[in-house]
Amino acid sequence: MIANFFESGHAADLVLAVLAAEAIWLKLRGWTLGKIIGLVGPAVFIVLALRAALVGADWEWVAVLLALSFPLHLMDLKARLSQI
């Protein structure tokens, strides 16, 4: 049962749902959309890459999803460093 939960990608779906709830909570607390995307966006792409790997997608999909997380991470890093 647990193995199927992971093999089907539903474990990653659960993490994505938690990330969506976090994004909504942050928006309700007054965060801007840019800050939310910078914070949650990289995690979303990394979890999507995990999901792709779990369901047996080609390695290219995993690589593209991981690569897409990097610009968002840099955006978040730049915003955080400018606050120092």
C-alpha cells in the first residue's frame, strides 16, 4: 500500500498540496505574489521532478523540471540578500 503511494506519484502530490496550502496562507498574511513564487516555486519544481522520477518519466523531464527551479531560487536569493 505504501509502495503504491510512492510509485503512483501520490506522495509528491501530497507535498504539492501542502505547498499550495502554504502559498495560500502566505498570501492571506500579506505576502506579495513575487515573494511567494520565489519561496515556494523552487520547491514546486523540485517536487514535480521527484514525481516525474517516481512515475518513471524520461530523465529529460526530470532534468528540465530541476533546471526550472534554479531561476526561481536565484530570484528568491537575490530578494533575500537585498534585505540584508
